[in-house]
Amino acid sequence: MATNEGAGLGATIRAWRERLSPAAVGLPTGRTRRAAGLRREELAERAGLSVDYVVRLEQGRATAPSAQVVASLARALRLTAAEREHLHRMAGLVPPGDEPVPDRIPPGVHRVLNRLGDVAVAVFAADWQMIWWNPGWAALVGDPSATPPERRNFARERFPVGPDAGRVSSWPVLVENQDGSDLAIVSDLRRATGRFPYDARLAELIRVLTEGNATFARLWSSGAVAAHREDRKTIEHPRVGPVDVDCDVLTDGDSELKIVILTAQPGSADETKLKQVMADGLDSAPAPIV
């Protein structure tokens, strides 16, 4: 049986849905509409949720939405800051702060990173914006410094939009489980919107990818969630040939920094290639592909 809190949450979501006109969100209006507000399926699509889940929320049968779901609903419903806070509290959640996605690496983490000289390492912000890399990464994957800072975004590289697609690698990188990796990146961004709902850079990234990349839009609207764990990649290095590496993604606490580490299997031919690339260093690496 639904609780009063759940019914209150559902009734509030429904009231906000019904007050938001289709024209306000760029949807066509016509005589066939029986209500002035958004339909449930329209809210579901805008929030990246299933219609069934929206129905269960409004009927009080789903009473504990996650922070990511609440953030998506708040964005889709165009709530004010006060309304966002109220929605979080009704869902039993602590309202998130208004701080932006952090681009700062804590000193302790930096000290650890600087000791990883024999592997390729890069650090990304919660929105997959690249903020640091070591010489090993530049030698193995290509030097990102040739790419404008605003384009050093892994999500933009994976889900390209137009000529200004992101780039964090200078030559082809093949992924063993492309579908799983794509879903994990989308899930990372969905989690980031719950943690940093007021960040303008993150909101713009979601808008650009949703409007410009069909694969991202499909995964985002599905509402599916996947964890970003280890992955297997093949780097088509222009000097030593294909290098198979394991890709591990570590997350640093509340900041949601993502530490990406590329290593090769010990004793393998790939490890030999990796060591060769590392030894040659950045100076002898070919110019990035443009």
C-alpha cells in the first residue's frame, strides 16, 4: 500500500507536469490534446525514464527515486531552485549543493598519480572532461595538448556531434565491448547530473549530445544504468602497431573524478610494445592526426 509521502510526491510531480505547457519545451500544440500540460510519455522522454516508472511515481507506487532520477525530473519539469530542493526532500534525499563539476585534483591523488610512471594515466572530471594526463598517456594514446581544451572530452569523442567532436586520443582506439562501454559513459553522465544538477557545462554537454547524437539520445532516454568497471581496448599505435591494454576506471569520492589507467598483460608482446612506447617518450611520438 502506498505511503502518504509517496502519494504526496506523486501528486506534486503530476501537478508540475500538468502546469508545464508543451510550447514551453518546444513541443507542438494542437486541438487533439486534452490537457494543457505535458503528457506522461513526454515527461518520460525528456527525463530519460520509462513511461511505466513515471506512472508508478505519480500513483505513489514508486516512493524512493534515486538522486539521478530526481535530478532528471527537476530538469525536465524546469523546476526552480526552491522546487528542486523540495522535490529532493520529498523523495527522502539531501538536496545537492550548487557547486560546479570540480576540475581540481586533490594533492594526495596527484602524488599517487606522479608515482605511476610506468603506466598510461589520465584524469577526467565527472562530465568526462579531460583535466590531466601523464607522459605515458601522451606517448601511448597521443598528446592531447594539440586539442583545444573544450574538445578534450571523452563523451564527446565517443558520441561525436558535427566537426567539433571531442578528442582525447590521436589515433584509433578500439573497444572490446562497445555497447557496454557506451552505456557506462551515459550512466556516468546521468549520475553526474544528480550530483551536480546546476552545472552549466554538464547541462550543455547533455543537451548537445542528446540533440546531436542518435546513439546517445537512445541510451539516455532508455534510463538504463551500468557501472563503469574494467574494459579491454586495442590502441592502433602508428609506430609499434596494435597494442592491447586493460582499461581500469577508478573514481575519486564525491568529486566523481575518473582516473583512467591503461596497462598491458605482464609478459605479453603488448607489454613489450607498451614499454617501448614509454621508453621512447613523448618527443619521438608521431604528430597527432588532425
